[in-house]
Amino acid sequence: MSDWIREQWILEWPNVWADRYWIIPAWLLGGALFLLIVWAYRMIEAPLWLKLCCAALKTLAVALLAMILIEPMRSESKPVPGANLFAILVDRSQSLQVTDRGQSSTRADQLKARLDRSEAWQVRLGQEFDVRRYAFDSQLAPVSDFQEFAAAGEASSIVTSLWAVADRYAERPIAGILLFTDGNATDLSDENIDWSRSPPIFPVILGDEQTANDIGVRRVTANQTNFEAAPVTLTAEIEGEGFAGKSVEVELLDDQGERLQTQTVSDIRDDQIFSVRFQVKPTQRGVLFYQVRAFAKSESGLFEDASKSSEATLLNNGRMVVVNRGQGPYKVLYVSGRPNWEFKFLNRALAGDDEIKLDALVRIAKREPKFQFRDKDSNANRIFTNSDDEKNEQVEQYDEAVLLRVGQLEPGELTGGFPKSPDELFEYHALILDDLEAEFFTQDQKSLIQDFVSLRGGGFLMLGGTESFGEGDYHRTPIGDLLPIYLTAVAKPPQQAEFALEMTREGLLEPWVRVRATELEETERLKEMPRLRTLNSVGVLKPGATQLLTAPLEHGESRPVLVTQRFGKGRTAAMLMGDLWRWKLHQKSPDNEDLEKAWRQTVRWLVGDVPQRVKVETIRQQADPNRPLEIAVEVNDENFKPLDNASVTIEVNTPTGETLTLTAEAKDAVSGQYAVSYVPRTSGAYRANVTARNPDGSEIQQTDTGWVSEPAGEEFLTLKPNRNFLETIAQQSGGEVVRLADLDEFVRTLSERDIPIVEPKVHAVWHTWAVFLLAVGLLVSEWGLRRWKGLA
């Protein structure tokens, strides 16, 4: 057989017979010798088992020698030395400074000992591959070796670093990536990542599931509600490890470090997250910061000092949260058809609320006919009156209604009555109409009120009365269209004289509707309330409306009392009772403040989600290793339409006291939206003042915002290795998880995997000492067995 044909055959079939022309002669020779062996042993007088054993040994020896005539060959692929790349990525974030339970050294120390270039696995890896070494924390950096390795980084950009290496060598042969990490990536987003496009990843998981003792505050969230005095609820999620059955003290601090509240949680459990809630009423306006810290109790009952703590780390024992109380004060416009008790108690309830500014227009006289009398010099003889004089003369005209302006109004504010243009009305956040007929407004004002809710996003509330809803002829008007109930097909007025109130299930779920803490207390409050006598009759609820209060009637019927609904960008509410003031006049105790509390919560609900002309949102870019913050600003004109060509400047005050000025640019060509990215370099609380200006340079509005940078808290969010994440990327990329102690075995078998560039290695199977010794051993064994039993 020619050498070329032999080589191609061997490459195609890894285990073949190189000299195929000898196959038939080898079979014939082997068969002849086998028959000869069988005939020979049949002629010998010996036990059957002995003859079978000897014949089998000699037959195997003959078969092995016959196969040698065909030249058995074996081919395998080996990586071409230095032709393939292999990347080593080492996590140098500070989470590797943790010492696991039962270990005497940190994860970083254990890793550094295995990263020495004199290690056998590194030596062999360098012999077969072009090894590229990298270290990463928030950034990926190439290194020549790991002699200066130190786990001091504030982030673990695992995802970004892996893709950076994959993209860098996308056009080159790379055999795989050896990744040393605990898997707790700080750049891991919620999006599913397709790792099948990556080179094979072989994670080496650092750390044990049984971590050292630790108390960690995972996150703190703030929730501003519409409850009385608008307290802020701070919820902290805390996790403990190694302190089962012990107690943990959780404390709340303000931005000056002063302790505000303290709670003790007893009998905690390992690996179980528990929540602690604080409720605080901020005494200042603007952007505020709070910190929640947690520490475990010591055996003596005292709380552990930082220098004597038995925890793995104290860097995750506290987290900060930002609370923005800079949106107010909110402006509310109240318009009433007549002076009444309702406005008195509403005004009194909001008088002490710094967040609400109430302006009111109270009509004290309706429009009446005005008669103009001629004076004595006028020509009373109509015979001598020309037609022009008759046209210009107005014998009778209607005067304007008399309105009383109430509130801390600026000079000239609301002097013309109800606003007639968007720039007047859109300054307010909510509008309340009380016992006022639709005829009071012009058609343009009715449409303006609808735009106030749908376009501006304001809150709207209509109170009941003799000239409200259907009685005020609001059906088939723009105002009637935005109400959450139909004003047509009105049910007959109820016959009973007095009504009680009952809260629906939806009402109990709304915190602004409740006055008492529990459902039982709320039920008792409604029973003790004085009975009401004025209830407007309306049609059915509109689709999407929510009924919160009802009035039970006789024969099992009920009528809606309080109904809400979203309308465009805003929200609307219909309070169909017209004598809520009876609640205050007929209450048993003069110190009862339930009505005032209910009014404050209702108005806060009305203004709660009303947008400002300048809206600021801070968005953390989780997938970016630098963790930049996008400050997004939305600017509207006086009609609350997106404003182009605005200028937006942002002054940032860093935790070190430095002040930076940033300029936001138009965002993605979206009208009225601007954005700028900022990378916090220092841990702590950041404050920013956003100023938006019109194209002519005039100021639109200033808004404060803030955020918190806590890279250590994110890095030590959990001390356990993220094994699921690492196993997922290994499986999807075609790699596997490797133990730190098995690196030598892994590198030894690496050449047997799918390598981009390989070369064939052909071995002659027959031309080996093992085959020769096996053949000789078979023949010697057969001869020795015969001699042992005395056979010739």
C-alpha cells in the first residue's frame, strides 16, 4: 500500500489496519494454526479443562501474531503547541477576602497558592497552549503573572469580562476560558444571557457553601404612603449565617449618624431572610438619607463591637436608602357653589399640612340680572331715539357671580375667577368641586378641566350636594365624561332619611381610605359615625372604576358613595355624599380627629402621582461594570407637552464635598427627554440639583434628587458562591465546573477535548513493548501450564 493511501485511511479511521492486503492471508494463516491447535490437543490425553485452557492461550497468541501482519495503527489528535489560545481569568474582588468555616486561610490566599506559574498545571498548560492571563474586578486587565495578586476590588464584573475576552479573540482559535471566581457577579442583569456563543468556560468555584458567621443587610427600600402625616416606611431585608437562635439588633440612623430607632429580632434562623420595618416622619424637606445597620448579640448580651466581631465581614452590615421629600408643596384648588361646613373642616384639616397649599373660590352670590336706569338727562322719548342709540343701549345685562378668594394667594391670583387658560389651571395639582352646577363654567373651562386631568395628570374630586353630578346637569359635558360613574339612567332616590357607610373590600385595601389600623377597628368606626342624609343618585359605575365606600339601603340594596378611576394621565374620584361635615359636628368626643385625618389622606391621594413640569429619575446601569448612573430628566412646557430645546444642568454634590456640574443632552431623539451618565467614584450619599430652562434662558423649575453608591454592599450581598450561575454558563458554553484541587487532572485531559487547531499523531499498535510482552506471556503461560501438569 502506498504511503499516501495509508495516511489518508488512518486519518479517516482512527483505529485501522494499515496493511489491508494481508487481511486474507492473516485470516487463512490464523485459521490453519487454530485447526492445528485443536487437532493437536484432541490427541493429548488430559483433563478437558486443561486442554481448553492451553488451547485458548495458544490461540490468543496466534491471533495476536496474525494481527501484527496487518499492521494495526492508531491515530489521535493533539493540539498544535502554541497554536491555540487559552485564557485564564481571575477574580480579584474583595469578596475573596472571606474565610470560610473550617478554613484557616482566606479564599484569596488559597487561590494565590495555585496561581504560581511553577505549578504543574500551569507548566503543562503553557506547553500546549498560548496562555493569556487576566485579572478583573470592575475592569478587565491583562497580567503577565499573578505574583501581585490581591483581592481588593470593589466589584466583580464577571459577565462583562467573559464577553470582553470572547469578543477579543472571536476571530482567533481559543480553546477555552478558565475562570476563577465565587460567581457573585455585580454586573449580572435580569436578562437571560446566551452563553452558547462563548468559548468553553471552565469555572473554578472558590468558597464553600458553609460560609463563616455573618449578618448582612441585603437591601433597604423606602415607601412613602398617603397615611396620616405621610410617614415613610423603611423595610430592611436581613440574612444571617451562623447565628441561629440568637438575637440581632437593627438600628435606623439618619444622614448625620444619629440613631433614630432600634429593634431587636430574636431567634433568627440560618439562611432565612427576615424583614424589619421602620416608620419615620421626616422633619425636613428635600432629599434625605437613612441607614439601617444590623449586628448580632454576643454571649454577654452586649452588641458586638466592630473590632471584636466574630463575623466574616462588617462591610455588609449596613445599607443606605434615599427618600425624596422635595416634590411639594402641592397646590389644590377648591371651588364651591356656596359657603358650607365641608370647606370649613377641609380647610382646617389642611391648615397644618406643610405639603399641601389649598386655594379656594367660594361663591357667595350667583349671577343676578343687573338693570341700568336712564338718568334725567337721557332722552326718554323713544320717538326721538335713533336706531344706533337703541343698539348700543343695554337695558338689562347679567352681572358676574361674587366669589370669595381664600388661601395664601399672590396679588392678582384668581382675581378673574376660575382659571380660563392652561397656564393658570395647570399650576395646580388637584381640583375639588363642591355643590356647584355645570352652568357655572363656560364650555372652554369644562374642556380645560378635562385636559387638566387627562393631559396634565391632575387629580379631580367632585363632592356631593344639591347641585353636583346629575342634579348639577353634568351629564353630556366634558366634566361628566371624566367622572367614574354614569350620570344617565339614574336610579330613583332612596326613600330612607339617613344612611350609614360601609367599606368595600377594595376600600380596605386602600391605605388612604382607612383611618384606623385594623379592619375590626375600621368597622367599629363606621358603626359609630353619625348617619348622613345627603346622597346623590347616579347611574352604574364606568368600566375600570373602583367602588370604595357604599351606603347600605333597605331590602339589601346599596348605593355607591366613593368611587375612583384613572382618566388619561390623572385620577378622578366621586364622593357622592354631601354632608360629611356631620361626622365632625355629631361625634362623641371633641378630640376625635378622624375627619381631619380622612381629609388629609384623601387630598394626598389626589396629588400623589401628579407629574411635575420637570421629572427626574436615576437609573443604575446594572450590566455595565462601572455601574454608571443615568440621570434621566423629562421636561414639559406650561401645557405639559414635551419641551424641546430646553437646557438641563445638574449640580452633583459628592460624599467628599466636591461639586460637579453636568449637562444633560437630548435622549435618543425623544421629545422632551434628556439624560447624562455619571459614574460614582466614592461610596456614600450623593445629592443633585437639576435645573431646567426654556430656550430663552428663563428658569422652568429646579428639582432635587439623590442616590447611594455602596459597592461593598453589592459585593458582599451574599457570601455563598453562586454555584447555579457558574454551572449554567459552563453547561451552555460547552465547558464544565472544575475543582481547585483538580486543576492538574483537568489540564492533563484538556487535549482530549474539542480543540480548534490539532494535528494527527499516528501510532503503530503492533510496534510496542506491550504487544510483544502480551504475545510472549500467552505462549509462556501455555507452556508453563503444560509442564505443570506433565504434558508433552
